[in-house]
Amino acid sequence: MALQSLDVTRRSATTTESPHQRQTAEVAKLIDVSKCIGCKACQVACMEWNDVRDEIGSNVGVYDNPPDLSGASWTVMRYSEVETDRGLEWLIRKDGCMHCTDPGCLKACPAPGAIVQYSNGIVDFHEENCIGCGYCITGCPFNIPRISKKDGKVYKCTLCSDRVAVGLEPACIKSCPTGSLVFGTKEDMKQHAEERIKDLNERGFKNAGLYDPPGVGGTHVMYVLQHADQPGLYHGLPKDPAISLMVSLWKGIAKPLASIGIGLAVLGAFFHYVKAGPVEVDEDTEK
Amino acid sequence: MSNETNLVQRHDANVRINHWVVAIAFVLLALSGLALFHPAFFFLTNLFGGGTWSRILHPFIGVVMFVSFLGLAAKFWKDNHITDADREWQKHLREIMANKARNLPKIGKYNMGQKYVFWTMVITIPALLVSGFIIWQPYFAPAFPIGLVRFAALIHAFAAFVAILTIIVHVYAAIWTRGTFRAMTRGTVTAAWARHHHPGWYEDVSKGVK
């Protein structure tokens, strides 16, 4: 849900222009994994601001709590214990929607206006238009959207589009005690990331880098990773995410081609009738 | 077979009812399925009470179609084996389409075109059922790996496309070939129709072979 309506770049299942009279600066959330202490304040802030509460679950043996994203948990800390050349490392990644420039969810969605992308880069779900088909789940290269068991609609991080629309930063950013989370224009965030990467390089993280995957046109949630060469270490963050070829075929070329094909078949039949006429058998011609 | 009115029984009442259950389900499925396939067809969801209702109803109608199609397939199976006469008939397709066919081979109960429709449905309907289950939210889709769900969505769309084209041909053929429609509504065709289009079958029926 969001407040913007003048700066829409794209709407799901809509073949005409979206209202984009106003152009806003591209924003981004930068998550510096090397600064995260795993306190989950961001998870709490997300619940508070959006006023959603997940069910109280049970301990599944790891710190991840709740164990997965859900209709009410739009961000979840993922804890990975990994061995690197620096020994045992505890990598903690705040998981949630990446707000892709080329959003697979939006591409797959069949419901007009259920998913919108603003010119500031935020990809937002408008649940009142959602029909609960789950196509967005197939479209997402990051495995983020979740169908709510409560209402059958799909939910995910909104990047606090309601707050951003009125000039505030997302709730999670406000809560972060270490400055691991920062928010601003995408350009500023890239610059900030560069400084962070330089610092990490000096501290011996040779492969530190920015995660802003080009396969989805870049994202509006970016990570600074200590081991940017191995994003998989961070709870299976995909190395080169892109919209699946199958989704591209299905919601890319197949969609218009098949529709035209069906239309042509009907027209073809009609004009065949006009040209050749019916096959008639009457008793007289028969004998 | 009734000699007075020169009518030949082609489909009994059970087959006709079965056929129309499949047909009604197919039309509902095509309309609700197309609605979720391309935004140009999204307005069709209004026929079903909106987008969410279309999404909810579609798979249940699909199960109805599959189950009823099983009955139809079992009934039609043995008359749809492809014969040499069918292959010969196919060579005359151009003339047949132009309404100028002469000296066609002795076709049995179904011609090659009808057999194509039958076998296409025999392949696509089970494919639609299986792929449909895999993408069925919220009951079954979460149980399958995401790669399989994506593949199933693609297969579902492709199989549906093939099936819809086939049914367009099927419906048009019934309109084009006069005297055919009553075979599925009244159950009978005229003897002249049977002699002309399905001489092999007409011979069998005349001899009392079922």
C-alpha cells in the first residue's frame, strides 16, 4: 500500500502507460552486513510500523526467528556460520524484498495494478488488487513474496513506501543501532558503499564489494558483503539473480504470441466460412 | 436407426451429456484461464465474480473437466485409432478445406481431423491437470520446488494454448460441416450425412455392427 500515484513507472498486467508526471529520485537501502550485530531491531521496527504481528513460533535450533518470511514478517535476519580463509565467521543478513529495477514479481503478476513500481525504485504490492494466484512467487529470483494464511494475499517489504512518500526513511533504518542500515538516494548509497568497501579492504577483506546485481537491472536494496565473490555464503544469496527464463517465456513472448494466435484462429475460421462456405449434404445431391 | 426419418444414431444420451459437461467446463476454464494469462483478457474475470473468484474457481472446474473427460476418452478411444484410410484422407486435406473433395477414402466413425482433436485432448488435458496441480495456490504449489512451479506454469500455458486452438478448430468444423451439430445435441445424424462423411461407419451401422 502506498500514497504515491503520480510517479508510477510500471503496473502489473497493464499494457498502457502508468501515471508518471512526477519524477522522483531513485532511492536505496544499503545493508552493510559487516556492521550487523543481528539484534533484530529492524524486524521489530518493521512489525511496529506496519502493525503486523506474526504468530509466536517455536525454536527451530538457529537464531533465525521467525524461521522464514511470512505474510506478517516482511524482513527476517538470516544467520549463517561459515568457514572462510579468515576462519569461522558468523554472517548475518537481513533478508527481504530487494526492490529490483526489473521486478520478476511484477512481470509475472496477472492482476492489473496489484504490483506497482514507483519511479523512486520501490516495488509495492497493492493487496486489495491481489488475487492470490502466487505467480509473483514464481517470478521472484530472491524467493521473497509470501501468501498470507490469513487472507490469501501476498505480502512483502514495501520499503516503507508510505514513509518514503512523505520524506521519511524506512522504519528499519530508524531502528538500526550500528548504522548497518542506511537509506538515501541510490547514488549516495553507492558512494557510501564504496567508502565502506575501501575500509573493509584495508581490514583484510580483499573481496569485499557491493551487491547490486545487474541481472535484475540493479536493486533498491543493496548489500555490502565482506565476501562479495561468494554471495551464496549469506544464506544462499544468489550470485547472479535474474528472472527465470521460464517466467520470461511465459509472461514475455508467449503472452502476446499465444493471444494473437488464438485471435487469428477464430478470424481464420470465420473467413474460411466466408470463402469456402459450409459443407452441405442433402438427400438429393447424394443419390 | 430410424428408417422413417432416415436418421442414424451417432451418440447416445450418456455420451452427449458427458461431452457437454466437458465442453461447458472447457469454456469456463478457457475464459478464466485467459483472463489470468494476458491483461487484455482480464475483464473476463468479471464473469466469475472478479479476479480472486476466477483464481479460486478455475482449478476446481479443471478437476471436473479432467474427471468427465476420462469418461469421454474411454468411450471414444477405440474409434480413434489411426488407419490407412485416415492417412489417405489427410492427403486430400487441401481439397476438403476448399470444399472440393472427390473420391475420399472410406472413413470410419471419425475422420483424421476429429482424431487429431481427440489425441490432442488426450495429451493436453492430463498435462493441464498435472501442471495445474503444481501451480495450485494455496493448497499444492507450496509443496513443490520453485523451478518446477515455474516449469509447470509455462507448460500449463502452452498446453492450454494448444487445447484452445484445437477446440476452435473443433467448434468451427462442427459449424462448417452442416448436419454435424445435431449429432451431439439430438444424438442422430441424417443417413445422407453419414454416407457422405463417414461411409465406413455408415456401412457398419447399416449392417448392425456397433
